[in-house]
Amino acid sequence: MQTVLSLNNVSKSYGSIQALKNVSFEVPEGAVFGLLGPNGSGKTTMLSIILDILKADTGSFEWFGKPGSPETRKKIGSLLETPNFYHYLSAVDNLKITQAINGRGNNESIDQALGQVKLLERKKNKFSSFSLGMKQRLAIGAALLGNPDVLLFDEPTNGLDPVGIAEIRELIKELSKQGKPLLWLVIC
């Protein structure tokens, strides 16, 4: 079985605060891998490092046996903390912008992603009209654009009511059945 992601002694500090200290692990192909920890434990910092948003102080990581690169990044769909979309644009228009930025997918993949997150009927509605759960589902839809090889979700149920949490967990179960490696960061 191929290793999709490997971290080797990754450390990161912000001044005197050590966010990560020698973090090492591997995520095998087809795994649903969760990281649990309280607020401030370094989960989002680690995710930002493996997405090339932040640089580690020490250590390294590899995707599919290779160092991170812009080409490798196109194989990864991600949701980082709070969804960021234009409130005055529709779901489909927001996903067109996301698609232009990440370089994955086409108009057909936008409808496919909206269908997967059960927002296809609302695709022309403005983002501002969406409930918090719908906003989270749209963010997951953005991660699904272009059928990436790996999905990374940073606290996808954060701030949701019990029904919204159940919806997102069910969606994650459905995605994992497709065999995609999925890294899920959770507050506890």
C-alpha cells in the first residue's frame, strides 16, 4: 500500500510558543486519518505546513513520496477552518472562482461537487442566504472540485448544530467509501 502523506520530525514555533515538536506520522492510501486535539494544539499549523502555506522550522513532509510542490498541491482538496466565499455571489459563481484559483475541474465538476454536498438545487442562491451548515457543505464542495486524490478538512463541523454535525459526518463517511485518503482535524 502506498503512503500518501508522511511527516518526518516537523517542528514549528511562533516566538517562544512551540506549536509542533518533532511530529512524525504516515497516512496510507485509502485511510481516513483523524487528528484530535484541543484548540491551540497545532493541528491547523500542521495542515498549513503540509499545504505549503507555512514553512516548518525543521523536519520535512512528502506527498506520494515526493516533496510538496504546486503540481502536487493540485491533487489535494482542502477546507481550512472557516469557509471564505463572496457573500454576494451564488454558490456556482463562488466555485468558479475557486476552480480558477486551484486549477482543478470544469463546469461539469462544479455541478458534480454541488450534487455531492446536496446543494445542486441551491446553486444559483447567494452565499449570504445559506445556513452555517450549507456554508460548510459548500466549502467541502470546493475541496471536491476536480476530483482530487486527497481531501483535507480542518474542523469541518466547527460551529454547527447537532443536525449540521450529523450531515457533515455522513458526507465524510460517503466520501471515505470512495477510497480517497481523507485527513480530518477535529477539536476535542
